[in-house]
Amino acid sequence: MRSLTQYRGIVRVAAIAAAAALLLAACAPGGNSEAGPAPTRQASTGVGSEPVTLRLLVNSGVDVPFYTALGELFHAKYDNVTVKVENQDYATLTTNIAHILAGSNVPDLVRVSQLGNLIEDHLLTGLDPYAKAYGWDQWPQSQFASTRVGPDGKQRGTGSLYAAGAGFGLTGVYYNKALAQRIGMTRPPATVAEFEQLLAKAKDAGLQPIMINGKDGGSVYPLQNLVMSSAGDAQAVQDWNYAKPGASIDNAATVKAATSLQRWGQAGYLPADVNDIDQTRAPAEFVKGNGVFFPSGNWQAPALDKAGAGQFGFFLFPSGETGGPSYAMTAPANLGIPAKSPHADVAAAFLDFVQTNSQARQDTVTLGGLVPAGPSEAAAPTAPEGSAVAATVGSFQELLKSNGLVGFMADATASIHVNSLIPQTQLLLAGKTTPEAFAAKVQSDYERDLGQ
Amino acid sequence: MASISGPPVVRQASPTADPASVPAATQPVVPRRTAPRTRRWSALLWVAPAFGMYAVFVLFPMAQSVQYSFYDWDGIGPATPAGLDNWKAIFTRPELLHSVEHAFILVIFYTVLPVGLGLVAASLIRELRPGAFSTTARVVLFIPQVLPLVAAGIAWTWMYSSDGLVNQVLRAVGLEQHTRAWLSDFTFALPAVGVIGVWVMLGFCTVLLLAGIGKIDPALYEAARLDGAGRISEFFAVTLPGLRRELVVCTTFTMIAALASFDVIQISTQGGPGYQTMVPGVEIYRLTFLQQHVGQASALAVFLAALVLVVIWPIQRLGREK
Amino acid sequence: MTTSAVAQRVTRTGLLLALMLFAIVPLLSMFTTALATPGSTPQGLSWPSDPHWHNFVDAWSAANFLALFRSSTLIVLGVVPATVAMATAAGYALAQLNVPFGKAIYGLLLVGLTLPFEALITPLYYDLRSMGLLGTRLAIILPLIGLLMPFGVFWMRAHFLGAEPALTEAAKVDGANTWQTFRRVHLPLATSAWSALAVLFFLASWNQYLLPLVLVDDPTKRTVAGGLGAFQGQYGTDIVLLCAGSLLIILPSLVIFLIFQRNLVKALMQGAVK
């Protein structure tokens, strides 16, 4: 039996290989253990006169025409700089960003959705010198809070600046004006309870109360809003987002929020195939009249206005009780400068340009749907009255004053969105997990991500 | 004495199989009249390039995987020893354990059904007169096997979508109430992904088994018929035992494809809804790149490799025993 | 023929046709969808009243297929000849020459037959990075040569084990050395074996998805299958364009298979005769 002896041979060599591997295990793998300070550069504000191709890596979809337009504006001003926009779909980019930035083919600016380990691993250029050089430090500083990272590389909200963006995303609830009128909605709901009454009315009227994309995480927005509404406060969530030591969302507010969302699902307020709807299909369905309400973000507004000018309104997610605070999730459309970028100065000039140039700011609203921040004296871009875009811009200004802007739970760690919030919310809506288990599981995943 | 019928794995991550593996796999070893042979060191030169590439790009990385699995490492910064934590997690973290479970459920679809249906298809084709139709049947059934699995994933994602063909057919025959978005349905997502596996693997099994049936001595069938055996008992008395080696090759190959599936899931469901279709292959990819838990990913990878060996081993033995 | 025999025959043919339909229908559905109005969401299987053949042209340029095909061709050229040559040499030596530690070497190679690619992808990523090859086509080519090698050696060794020993002896009598024996006697006889192997390796390289996905960021430097994955990410919501693009990607694999299927089947049947 030659074959049998051969297999015995395999066992033997496998055993030797395993032993060798164990020996290898005695020494630590790879890892440049230079745990020094984050790389900072000599900041210069010029773009020089050498021809430069600035490579910009963004998400597929609306990002592409938006940043292409910004790039053309920049090129018009500095004709030695050509901006080349590359794109990868959101899931691929968030999955691979650390390795793209650590690799050999590094872009000059990259769309960073979650900072994750990027700071700890020294993959992004610190922007403090540029902030000083360009005078960003004279602007309202709350706009930069979410991309400041402390010396441990994890805690956000304080420390050095690592990313900035042309404008801010903002979430709330779109509504179909005609359908809302049909169910007797005369003004946006003031409380969650009022909102639920409207949902029930919509259901009774044979309408789809809410259109939402459960496939890629749209249902996490109302969940987070419900958490903040039921707590009557956003501080706990914000601490959690910023990885403040000891932060936890395994609490009564989350359980209550998860219970409400689950109830909405069971009551038929959410589409039956909610987990199959992605963020392209949801607005398409909503535009078709499938859904009275559509909880989403301002990046959807330009397309909604285009599909039916004046037909869609926007309100902030209602608060827990009458007169209570309103909250919305926000995040800058962050661009970071990879530590390995050879054109950091030009990239920083681009970042300054998109925040201050008036045409760029206008494009940010018109094309990107985002609200530009920048210096306090900068002129606010215009949007047609009654449009969804105008409504989102108005809401942003309102929340800026009331301190109601909170980061996305989805951005708390690199993988919390894909690995915990999306699947757990899907399980919740399918009745496969309990609100209590939901809260505990998201918290434990979060702690593991942070290495706690 | 039989030659080893090793699994004809061309690539596990995206298994395109090959009908032609049969001669290699089942070719009887011709006894050699070997002259007294001395070891010839120069012969090593013939083997060196092949073994060198294999050592550098397979053996060495495998050893590294084992090594990484004992560390906590984000893949970029410094690594810290983690003892057996990564290994314990495989058995204590429900998502990881479930991903392994799902891989075994996929075996039903990648292996059991294609082998069963392949037997049916092979015996149907065998009864046809050789000609255009039998050739066409063989070729058509085999086509899914040669396509990129990415394309299989895309084709079936469209088939299963709300507007896709599956629902279109259900509506056409009046089963409107059973239409659904199959890949995001908690109950049906995993079986639906499994059916993609049936689609890919059926042709491979059919062609392999067809070749095997052709090798069975017709005299055995005559003898069975003389004994008054019906079709069914003939199948069990003659066909099945005669196909032992082909069955082993089919089973081995398709099981590896099931346990190590990646492409189809990554394209069609990314493991959702919830964690319903998460498999070790996708989990390893995510752990490495999204979560940057390289140690945990490596532990799961080594576990998966060991699991495949453990599962394949007894099947291989089965194929050798006569 | 009796009625029951006819009925039986009809059932059997029907069953076979059903299985064939199962195999082909997803591709037909893709085809009719690819011809629908761009941007629309057609039904799963319906012939468009106004077929938009231009969709294929659009998909071609949207996915930069020319670059992808060029890239895949380079990868295939890098992988297939080298792997087939190395595997043939090693297979021959392990079958016909008395290689020192031959059993151990072959045993180690056999382990590689069952190793899932995923088990190696993480360290491969770091190894290739330290070699400075990440993001280049060599990052796909080199590991693929190593990963395909066990099967290649296994395949060629099996072939050379079956070679007629008398031939070797005859060549020896004529004074041929090992290389000449191999080159003049055994290699010509192995043509069907190595050419079938080359076709299989072509498919394996062309269809490879995981390695390009992880090791090369730039989709235009990937294989077509890897590029198709990126294409799905970018245009996944435009089902018409996606189907057109997928069909373009499928085509070369399909053509190669249809050209060589006779040879593959012949190799199969030869095995059957022995």
C-alpha cells in the first residue's frame, strides 16, 4: 500500500512543519514597532509651480461627480495641479483603507469614514500645522472635533487634527408632502409619540409608513435617534462615539430604542423586505411614493429635489418629549492626507480650498448635498426655497446653535458598522434577537474593537 | 493497490474543476520494472523550481499563519503575544462558530445534491445514443463550472432579487404570496446561496461520474440482468460500487469548495442578513482587513485548513479501501 | 416500442432537459437583462422589445475592460507557462527519477492540495508587501504559481507514472541521457496531459478573485474576475450594465472551454480506457 505509507509521510512532514511554525511563533511577527509620535511635516501653504497630479480616492456613487467638480475648480485656480478622482465602493474602501494607506500605491487624499486604527498606526498626516498655517484654528472649532484624536490613537474629540472635509452630512427624516397631507400631518411631529401616531395613521391609510434601507445600515439612523430621544440626552452616545474610557451604550435607553424599532418592524411601519433595500433603492422607492417617511441624510437631498422639486420635505428626528432637545447625526465628509502622500502640501491646499472657496462651497451643497462649515463669516450657500436641500441646510444651522449635532455610532470603530450594527439591527427587525441582547452585543463588539 | 486519488483542487477559493482530473486521479499505476536505482542528487534540480515556489508561497505563509495565530496584531503596528486567546475565541464567540456551521450546511448543497443529481444526470446521458444531444447536454451542464465564481454570484443575485427570475416564475404560476427577496430572507438566504453551489458543481460531478460509468465493465450489467435485477438494484449492485473512485474525487473536491467558499458569498450576501450566511472564508477576510485582528483571522484560517484535512482524510481512505 | 417505454423515455429526456435548463437559465436571464433599456429594472427573463446592444459597448468602457483583459492576459502569461513547465519537470522527476527525499517532497506537496487559499492570504499579503510587490501583477502571479503547483505536480506525476518503462530503457540503450530521454521520448507523449493542465490553469488564473482582491488595489491591474468584483461594487445598482459587463467577462472563459472541451473530455476518456 504505497498510498498509505505516503500518507504516513504526510503526517510526518506536517508534524515537522507544525513544529517549525511553533518555533517561529517564539518571535513576534512583522510590525514596525516605532511607536513614536505621529508623523508631522513641515507645513507649507503653497502649491508650487511643478506639475502635480493629486490623486483623490473617494467612495463610488455621488462622491465621484462631486469631487470631480471640486477638482476642476481647483485646477482652474492652480493650473499646475490636476486632480484625479478614483473611487471604490464604500464597503471595499472601509475594509481596505488601512492597507491601502500602508501600501505602496497611496493616494494623496482619501475619503475616511472611520478613523479606526489609522492614527495609532501613523497612517494619516497630522493636520495641526496646516490648521495653523491656513488659519483654520480661528474658525468655529466644533466642526473639527470628530477628527481630533488623542495621544492614545483612539479617543476622539480632543488632541490633534487628522481630517477635514468640504461639508457635513446631517440626518433627519424626509417626508412626501402629498402623502403627509393625506394622513393629516400639518407640521412635523414634535415628539416620538406623535411620530408613531403618524406612522399608525399611514399604516391605516394603506400607505407604507417608512421607507428605509436595512441592507446597508439605514435602519441604524432611526435607532440611534431613538436612543438619544429616549435618553433625552446625547452625551452618552457621543462619549461612546469618541471612545471615551468607560463609555457604554448597554443601557436602558438603548434597550428602549431597540424595543421601539423592533415594534415598528412588527407593526409593519418598515417595509417587509427592509433587509433587502439598499441606499440606492430606498430613495428610488420613496420618490415613487412608496413610503411617507424616509429617514436618511442630506446627501440624498439633491437627488430628491431633482426627482420632484418641492415635493419632499425634511424634519429633524423628533425628541422624546415635548420641548425636548432635537438631535441629528452629523459627520464631515472627511478627507485625510495619507502619511505616505508625496504631495501633502498640495493636498492641504485642496482641503483649505474646498472649505473656503465660495464656488466650491456652493457645489458642496448643490452636488454633494452637504452643508459646508468653514469660517464663521463665510457666506452660506443658497438653495431654492421649499427644496429638500434648503430644509437640510436650515436644520443644520438650527442644531449648530442648540448643540444638537452628534456623530454617527457607525463611525465609532472601523468595523462596528459592518460587523455589529448592520447585522444586529437586521436580527432585531427579524425578531431574532432581543433588545437586551442587542445592546449587550453591540457593546461587547465595541469593546473588543477598541482592545479593551 | 490503488494510486492516491488526491483531490483535484485547482483552486479552492474559486473552484473551477476539471473533468480531465479523472485520468490522473484514477489512473492505475503501471507496475514498473525498476532497475536498481541509486539516489541521484541531480534529480533534485528537476524538482527544485516547483518545490521552491511552493515552499515560498504556500508552506512558509502557512507556518506564518500558525505563528500569527498566537499574537494580537493589527497587521501594521507591533504585535503582542496573545497565548491561546485567538484559538479559544473560535469556540466561544458565536459568530465564528456559526460561520463554521454554515460551511458544513453548505456541504449539503455543494456536495450531496450535486453528487446525487450528477448520478441521475450521468445515468440519463449514458442511456442516450452518443450524438449531438448527449454532447450538448454534457457541455451545457458543465458551463457553470468554467465561469468565474464572481459571475455566478452576480447572475444568481439577480435571479434571487425582487424582480428576478425566481420571483417572476413564482408569480407566473400563481404563487405570488411566496415571492420574496431570497438572499435577504433569514430562512432562505443560506439555502439560496447553497443552490448557487449546486449550479456550479453539478456539471463537474456529472461529467466525472459519466466517465466513471463508461469504465464499468458491461459484463457486470449483463450478469446483474441475468440475475433478474431491476434498474434500482442494478444501480446499487453495479453502478454505485463501480463509481467509488469518482465519487471520492467528486466529494473531496466539492467539500473543499464548500468549506472554503468565499467568492460567491462575498459577492451575493457578504454574510447577511444578520450573520446568516457568514462563512469562515469571508470572516477571515473581514477579520484581517476590516477589523485588523490578524491574529484572530490566522487562528480561524489554520483551524479551517485543519478542518478540511480532517474531513477529507476519511473520505480519501474510503476511496482506497477495496 | 410500448407506450410505457415511450413515456419513460419522454420522462427521462424531460428530466435531463430540466437539468440543462437549470444550468443555462441564469445566463439567459443575464443576457436578456443586458439588452434592456439602460437604467431600467426589467423582469428576470423577458426579451426587450427594443434590444440595446449598445449596452455592451457602454459596459466595456465603463469598466475599462480593455485594461482588464490586458491585465488578465499578462497574469495568465506569467502563471501558466511557468507553472506547467515546473510541474512537468517535477512530476517527471518524482515519477521516473529517483529523487532523494522524493516521498517527503511529494507528501508535502499533497498537503497543499487541500489548503484553502484563505488560510494563506493574510501572511501572503505581508510577505508580498515586504518584497515590495504589493499592487503589482507579480503579487498575483507569484503566489498563484505556488498555489497551483501541488495540483500541477500531482497531475503530471500521475501521467508519467503511467509512461511505458520500455521506452526509457530503449532510449538508454541508444545512449540518451536523462534530459534527452525526457525531451525526445516522454515530453511528446505527455502533450495531452500538459495541455489539459494548461487549460485548467488558464481558467484558474483568469477566474481568480481572492488574490487580486486582497493583493492589488488598482482594479485595472487585477484579473477580470477581480475587476468584475470592483465593477459590481461601483455599478451594482445598475443591473443592466452589470449584466452586460458580467457577460463580457464570462466570454473568454466560455470560448476557451468550448474550444478545448473536446480535448478535456478526450483526456477523460483516455483515463477511462486504461
